[in-house]
Amino acid sequence: MTMAAAAENRWTNLGFACGAALGVLAMAAAVQAVAPEHTGGGDTALYGAVALYLGWFGWNVLATGLLLAAGLTAVVAIAVAVVTHQARARFPAGPSVLAGALLGMLFA
């Protein structure tokens, strides 16, 4: 991203992306600190990385991607809970986070 910012003189995009990544990472880390049984460190790191990438494209893509990522993760969580008959079933959230980010980029 730094190379792209230098080549295209898009330093504001880089600054926004870094700020978005730090903010989302801090919020995800707070959620993990409060409810460690619901989220893992990989999920927290992935949300930060996704925010960095989506943030490069601006507010609209960032918000759409993160909302879709969280929404898809909630849908998967409900489906897993229904199928396993366990309200606290564990599942990997990474695929739904990445799918939401991709959809956010496509539809924003």
C-alpha cells in the first residue's frame, strides 16, 4: 500500500486506511477482551487487516464491507447454533468475514 500511495500520490488513502485498521483492530480487541469465548485472536487480526484493505477505498467501501462481514458472520452463527442445537457453538469466522469484505467491495 505504501508503494501504491507513493506511485499514485494517494497518501490520504493510506492514512485513512491505517486509521481505519487501528480503529477496527482496537474495537475487535475490546470485544475479544470482554468476551474471549466468542472470538479468537485470528478473528481480531483479520478484522484489522480487512479494515486496512477496505479503508484504502474510502468510507463507503469500509462501512459496507464491515457491515456485510459482521452480518454474514451473524447468519453463520445462527445457522451453526440451529444445526448443532448449541447456542454457544464455536465456528471459524474468517470465511464469512472475508466473504463480507469481498461483497462490500463489489456492491459499494
